[in-house]
Amino acid sequence: MARTVPALPLAVRRALRKLGADLRDARKRRRIPLELLARRALTSHVTLMKAERGDASVSMGVYANALFALGLVERLAMVADPAFDRVGQALEAERLPHRARRPMARKTPDDE
């Protein structure tokens, strides 16, 4: 039974197609046959072919294993890195106080 995938935004479909094409190009540049990369990525050659087409039904784990087998997995860790999250940084900057105040001195029982 085929898994159904909900309609995805156009930007997501394009990003998956680009990721798949980039995987395919990296594999071909390294002259690795599809079947060999599939074994190294612990998946079937059919699933790897789907990943190379950018199929959204392929799990993130398959993409990650393929990147690992190609020596490109370190980039995966940077996908949602806060250092590159401009929107998150802007929202955080808005929440910063406009001025800093000294903490108020606490009263001790001896002060009374």
C-alpha cells in the first residue's frame, strides 16, 4: 500500500527536489553506483532513487544516511542552526530590555 503524502508548499517541494538532485550529483561525482550507495545508506535502491527525485514520502533518516555515506552529513546539523535563524534572532532582539537596571538591594533582618 502506497503512503499518501499531504500536499506540500511549493517551496518545500522545490527544496526536496534540489536536495535529491544534489545527492544524485554528489553520488555521480564520486562515481558511486546507486546500489552501492543504497547499501551504504542502509536502504533499498528503490528508496534511494525516490530520495534522489526529492520524494517527500522518503524519511529524513534516509536522506541523513545518504548524506553520511557521501561524507556530507555535517551540513545536516546546520539546517536549523540558531546562528543562521535571522527571524529568530530578530524576535529575540525585540525581547531584550531597552535599558539595564541595577538590582535593588535586598533588605536583611539587621536593616530593620
